[in-house]
Amino acid sequence: MKFDPMKYAYASRRNVIYAKKGMACSTSPIASQVGLEIMKAGGNAMDAAVAMGTVMPLVEPTSNGLGSDCFALVWSARDNRLFGLNGSGVAPMALSARKVREAGHSSMPKDGWIPAMVPGAPSGWAELRRRFGTKSMAELMAPAIQYAREGFCVPVNVARLWKGGVDRFAAAARKEPEVFAPWMDCFTKNGRPYGAGETFASPDYAATLEELAATDCESYYRGDIMRKIVDFSRKTGGFFDESDFESYRAGWVEPISVDYKGYTVFEMPPNGHGITVLMALNILKGLELGGERESAGAYHKIIEATKLAFVDAKKFVADPRYMRTKVEDMLSDRYAGVRRGLITGRAVCPEAGDPSCGGTVYFCTADGEGNMVSYIQSNYMGFGSGIVVPGTGISIQNRGANFSLDPESDNCLEGGKKSYHTIIPGFLCKDGRAVGPFGVMGGFMQPQGHIQVMVNTIDYHMNPQEALDAPRFQWVGEKKIQLEREVPAHVAQSLAGMGHEVEVVNANTGMGRGQIIWRTEEGALVGGTEPRADGTIAAW
């Protein structure tokens, strides 16, 4: 049988999916099934999230890895409240902005050891399991270990991204083979990318997970796996020391929120930029968007609010220990009113205000007991830094690329510091009750996707699938916006007339990939999954 797995001539439609006892939504059919299998075997939504977190680096290595960071928003039915888990890593103590500048860089590089930070995801898995899980780490990692040993068939969209990774790192491996050749050994077939439908297996990944399972992830930070990472770093010009790992633990934090038209929208606090979503919604709640979603007026107001919130976040968000601007000032109604007043009928080049005056995989889970998890995990730019630790299957993120080298910036690189972070899980509540988790992954598209999904849901009463299906925009700087080709032509023309510099994009992989699970008033679960990816909902 001959066909092209990359060709799709006709639009298809997905319906929302309902379930009673459990639901797992992700961009990977395998990961969604793993999450549901864990719940059907007696685990809860938190157990399912950990299991999915350990399988996603294998089935989508193009977006995350065993050297990823993670964030999670966790609704505990037992406690009837929401918890935040920050599993973002820190810069090695031996690294500084001065050293990077002395090495000849005017900004943070994207590849190699300089942007590599201590990974936080394995610690995040352990913290989530210890606090809320019901199963052992060995039970939760068993599916990922089996898939790693036996292999799985590479999905279509993962194959597309895989090719981009090979294009990126093949040249680097020729230039610095001691640093990047392990990446080529781990993720290529004799130098070429894995294609759609081909089998990828990783015995090294399986062996590393077995070590993590046996030690509840302690080996990653205070054992043999840590020593392998540090030894390879020292051998190839990296900056890691044992103490960088030994002192690290993922931490529990208090989520931040705003009220938006009768609902409470939650995001993670800085160092993540989920606050961008909340600031934009704070601006929008004082504006009339109109009754038609596909109108230039609605697009314009959402775009302008997004731009104003984004430039503020880029300027002020950093490791919270270093932020001089208060989160409560950034989320105040007073400041939202000031920013709202800047929105006119014309597009503007946004500038940051003064609030103190006067990359990635996303998935979500829910169980029949009322527990729900909004979870995101990322290597940042595709395969991350391009650093693979030989014999481990560990690919390390390049989150340090988001540091500034400006000593006046709150986000200036410093050893032991967390960088500005783009990955953001979201959660929605109403009247103190959980509605459910949502998220849209994809670098700096993430808060823009969150804003659009929330407006679609709350202002335009869209179901979860419709809210994800709706065409999206992406602001890319100054007055420049990208529109998906599904945006009506008259809307694009009107936005151009308002001063926006409009580009219609045909490839929508950069427009974010989201998942949603809502709990209805009757207690049923209803989910939507991303049409721009290999999204799958597993329901029970």
C-alpha cells in the first residue's frame, strides 16, 4: 500500500470526548493511553501525570527529554484546593553573564553547554508522586521502560520536528564532535532522522528509568546518574559540578490568579510567564469584545491586550528571588486600567509600563475522584541544547537561553538562578470549584494560546474542542502578527487597515498545541485535544 503520511488534502473534524471515571489528554496517543492505564489500575490523576511525564521524553523527544524542566498545577480533591509545582532548574554556579560575554557572546547562545541548566523534571516527578501519588515510581515508570526497550512507531508531527532537529545539530556535530556526536548517535539512523512510522527504541533510556525508579529519582541529583552528567560536562567543556545537583529540589508554590467574567483563571507564578495571561485577561475584562469571534474588532482588542501584557512580562519576570517588581502590582486592577487605556482603534508598538507606580509538551489528567493535573514539560527549543549524556538517553534542555546578559536586568544570568521560563500550565475554577486544566504549548506562543482559549471558552461559550480548533493569531513583535490561514480574509484585511503588519501562515505547527479537560456540573469529564498535533484523548 502506497500513501504519503505527510499529505492531508481535506479538513477533518473532532468531537469533544466525554468520560466518567478518568481522562488523559496529550499530543501522544501512547502517552494518553499510559495515563489511562495507570488510572484503570487504581492510580489517581497525579499518578497518571507522573507516568505520562516519564513516557513523553521517549515518544516526543523533539519537545522534551530526561533533561527537561516541568511545571504543574494540581487540583487535590482531598484538600479541595489547587497546588503549584515548580520543576524548573537553575544555572550552574560556575556560570555567569561575565563569563558568557568574555567567551565572545553578546546574547545567550542556544546550543551547547552554556544554556544548559540543572534539569528539574525528574525531581518534579518525585515530588508529585510523594505528595499525591498512590503507586511506586517503579509502577509508574514501567510503561515507559517497556516502550523504550521494545520501541514505538514515530508519529507524523514528531517526524516533521525530528527532521528539523537533525538539520540543526548535524553541522554542530561536525564542528564539535565531542559535544554533539552523542546527540547524533542517540537520535539518528546513520545520520538521518527517524521518519513517520519507523520504530524508535532506546535501551539507554530504559536503563536510566530503571535507575530512577529504583531510587525515586534520587540518583539523578545525588547518585550515579548525576555523576555521569557531571563527568561528561567536565570532559567536554561544561559548567556542572556535583553541588549544582545535590542542592536542587523542585518546589511547591502558590498559584496566582485573576477573576475573569465570573471565572478564576490560575497560572504559575514567576519565574514562568503565565502572569502574561492574567495581565492580558485583566485588561480584556474591561473591554467589550462583541458577539462575533471572527471579527476584526475582537481580534484587534485581544492582540493589543496580549502585546501590552507580553512586553511587561518580558521586562519584569525573572527568578522571584531577584524580581524588583511585585506580582500583585502587575495583577492589580489599577494597572490593568492604565494599560487598557492605551488600546485604541490602531495597532501600536508596545512598550513596558511601570506596574509599581501608584517550547514543550503539555498534557492533562483527571480521575473519577475529582483530582486533576495540568502539566507541562520542556527541553525548550526542540531537542534542547543538543547535549546528550552518552549511555543514558538524557537530552538536556537549553532553558538558559532565556537569560539576559544585561547586568541591569532582573533576569541577568547568575549561578544558582532560575531563568525566565516560557512553559505554563493553566487551570480554571468557578465559585471555588475546579472546572479543569488547560494548556497550550509552544515557546512564546503559550500565553497567547492561553488567552485565546480562555476568551473562546468564557466570552464565546465554545466547547473544549471548538476552543482549540478556532483559528489563532500570534504576535511576533512590534506591529507584526501572524494569522492562521483559517482566519477569514476580511478579518485579515481589516486588521491590516488598523495598522497591523499581517502575515498569513500556512504551516500551523508554530501556533501552539493544546489540551483541555473540563468537569461539568453533573460531574462528567469532557475533553478537547489539539488538531495541530497528534493529539489523543484516552477516556474511561
